[in-house]
Amino acid sequence: MTTAPLIEARDLTKTYVTSEPYTAVKGIDFEVRPGEAFGVLGANGAGKSSTMRMIACVSPVTSGTLRILGMDAARDGERIRARLGVVPQDDTLDTELTVRENLLIYGRYFGIPWKALRERCDQLLAFSRLEDKGSQAVSTLSGGMRRRLTIARALINQPEILLLDEPTTGLDPQARHLLWERLFQLKEDGVTLLLTTHYMDEAEQLCDRLVVMDAGKIVAEGSPADLIERHSTREVLELRFAAHERQLMIDKCAGVTERVEVLPDRLVLYTGDGESTLAAVHALGVRPAGAFVRRSTLEDVFLTLTGRSLVE
Amino acid sequence: MTTTAAVRGLTYWLFRYRRTWRGSIVISVVNPLFFMIALGLGLGKLIDDRPNPQLHGHTYAEFIVPGLLVAAVMQTAFLEAAGPVFQSTRPTGNYRSASATPLRPADIFHGHLLFWLLRAAQNAILFIAVCACFGAVDLVHATLLVPIAVLVAVAFCAPASAWAVTVDRPAKLNMMFRFVILPLYMFSGTFFPIEQLPSWLQPVAWATPLWHGIDLARGVALDTATLPLTLIHVAYLAAFTAAGIAFARRNYRRQLYV
């Protein structure tokens, strides 16, 4: 069995030609394989959305090559788009139309015959848990429902690849979990997922493999576990201090572990064993107002690679 | 392929129109009704008292019907092209969602253009029907005026949408309406022959597409049309349409594929 990549980017670059030309994506390489959930993790402005728009064939590639489903993004935009599902960051649902009409119209854009389209609408409304909302106006839906409808809409053409640009930004925890569960179901059904996010928990939950983007470049690539192993320690000790002795305590902690990050609200010590590091800190006479040992996450990977936290 | 893609784009606008058709029909009927009462019965009585060579033996109502029709069609064409195109192009607009599908920017434009064409025909038929009720136009001439009105509508929709797709602030739409569309309405021969304008203003009127539309429609309605002038009017409006479509296709591509 061959596993030719579904998406293949080589030296992919995007420059916006405005009064001040701006290069959002600076020569990135990556591959997305059939059936995997591939994530692009990065802070706002890292070039995630620009990359997604090029893959969606609505943004011309400035230089480099981008092949999707074996076709060239620059030449075969229509044929590629016919086989993609796109969940944009901006909610482009039509608030003048009902839930069902939104699906019907979108299906017609793909030229799906009316009869097949009506059946598929029923299936997708059930899939997105909106069966009883079909005749309601989109304006009456909650944020989570709208996002589920946008995903249902993106699935109308039974796409081979689903592109999701920050799918859960702005949703409450319950709505996020329901959405993740639906995306997980899609993955089980064999749909290839490509998503951008600035939430590390989302990347850990959903992605088999991911790239970390910073300032238009890919700075790391691998599975969440790989990345944590390569770019962070097993555990992390977080300390918080009272404001008046903060600086003094930070100075005392210097050198306890190989890597120490000073963040605005806390001190982060990277260690193989959090409890023994905490004991070592206590032995130095450090009295934290709060101490917390946890496992390393992608947030720590991001901090290591870029020196910044993901959500600021 | 291209035609079917444009029809798919049109489907969207027809779905939207299912929500608003009643109101739009009321406007299409009330607008000519008020004009016929005010200008045909009111002002017209005053004017028809004296013989006027400009009217070629017709009543004032018969004289203004083609002007009012073409001007009203232009106004509707601008209002339906400019605002909706601006809204559709915004980051959350329907053009954006359509761009993610196999439809190309040109298909999206053509679909919207088809909708304007249908609306213009509907609007013109209702307008003429109201005027016919006042006896200001007969059936034969009315039938001839509809295609002229549709040509004028397309000649305005195409350039208006080519411009509106690039607009960044809604205030610009109002400015265009106030400073371009309204003066055209007033000074292109809608209410009076442009020969009444100061002589230096007349060449300006000749250059406007609305005057060509009105003069074409009036010539047909009053049986004063000559072949060369008719050809010039049609060619001018066709050229405006062709240029508008070419610019729109280019601008839609540039705006939707950033």
C-alpha cells in the first residue's frame, strides 16, 4: 500500500503585495498523509491562516510548490476545491437563511443533485446534532451550534480532506468538547484533518502529527509526544511568589534546574522529577506562595522554541 | 460548465429573494404609482395646457414614462448591485463561502449578474404595467421598453459591482449614490429634454449612459427613433456593459483570491 501524501508543500511562501509588502509564510515544507490529523500550532500572526488559505486554493502561492490530492494548487484550484471541505475561521454562514437552506445552497455550489442533497442534509444535521434546528434561522443558533453547522456544511461534498482554521476559538469548554468528539468521529471514518490552533490542549487531543509555526516558519515537527520529549523535560515545576519578594526568590532559584523560564505570573522549572526539584527549592530557603508539579505539554514546547507563550 | 456554475450562484440569490419578494414587489408598484400621480396627473395637467413641440403631440405623462422607467431601473440596479456586493465581499460574506467551493470568482459574479437581470426585468414589467393603467403607454410600446430597461440595468450593474467589490467602507456607497446616481437621475433627460439644459452641460449629458438609455427608450415610446441614433445608443450601452463585466471579473478575482 502506497501512502503518497495528500498535501505536499515545498518551500511554500506567501507575500502579500500591499503598500508595505509582507511575507506571512517564509518557505515552509510539510506533508500531510492520508487519514491523519495534522495540526499547525502557532500564536496569532504566525502564518497559520495564510497557509490554510493557500491550501484551500483561495490564495495564490507566491513561490514554492503546493500539491494537493496529486494536483497543482496554482492550476487546478476548482478540481481541488471540489474535493476539500473548508471550515473558515470567520463564520461565513448566511444568517438570512435557515440552517437547512445553508446546507442546500452550499451543496448546490458543488453541483450535487437536489435529491441526493436533501438526503445528505438530513444525515449531516443528525451528525452535527442539529436535527431539530433545520428550519430555524442561523441567527438563533449558539456559537457552538454555528460551528457544528459550518463543519456539516464543509462535509456536504464528502471531502477527502477537511481544513479547519481555529475550529474552537471563542467556544465555551462544553461546546469545544462536543466539537472535538465530532472531529474524532470524522477521523475514525477516515477523513484527513488539517487544523490550525493556538490551543495546545486541542493539538494534543486531536493531532497525530503537528508542526509548530513561528513568524512564518516551521520551527518543529512531530507527534505531540515526540515534540514534548525532544523539546521539553518530563515534568515541570511551576512556582508563584508574593509580589514583594518575587525577584529575591527568582534569584535564589537560579541554577536549580538546567532550564528556568521567568513568565509574568510564574516561574517555570523544567525537570525530570518535579517533587525532588520542589524539595531542592525548599532546601534553598525559597518560600513559594504556590507550587504545582505537572507533566510537560505542548505549551512548554512552544515556550522552549519561541520564548513566548501561545495565548497572550 | 460556466453557465451551470453561474446558475448555481444564482440559486443562492433566489433563496434569499424568497424572503423579501413581497416587499420588493410593493416598492416596484408604489414607485411608478406615485410618479404617475404626481407628474402625470399633477404636473402634466399644467404642461399639457400649452402645445409643446418637444412632446411631438404626446401628453407629458407619455413623455416621461420612458425616462422614469429607465431612471428607476438604473436606481434599483445600483442599489441591488452596490450594497449587496459590498456585504458579500466582507470576510463573513456569502462570496467568501462560495469561493471555498468549485465556483470561481467569475462564476460568483455571473450568478449575481443573472439575478440582477431577472430583477430588472421584473421591475420593468411592473413599472410599465402601472403606467399602462394610467393610459400613458400602450401594449406594443410597453413590450419594446422592457428589453431596453434590462439593457440599461445591466449597463449599470456590471460597473457598479466591479467598483463595489473593491469598496472598504459603506460610506462610499452613499457618496456614490448621492453624487453620481442622483445627478444622473436629475440631468439625463428623465423629466425634461436635455436641450433645456445650459448649452455647456449638454455634452456632459451625452456622455452619461443614462441619457443614452432614456433617449433610446423615449425614441421608441414616442415613435421618433431614427436608426443611426438607436444604433449609437445600443452600442454605447453594450460597450458600458462589456467594460463593466470585464472589470468586474478582474476585480472579483483580485478581491476573492488574496
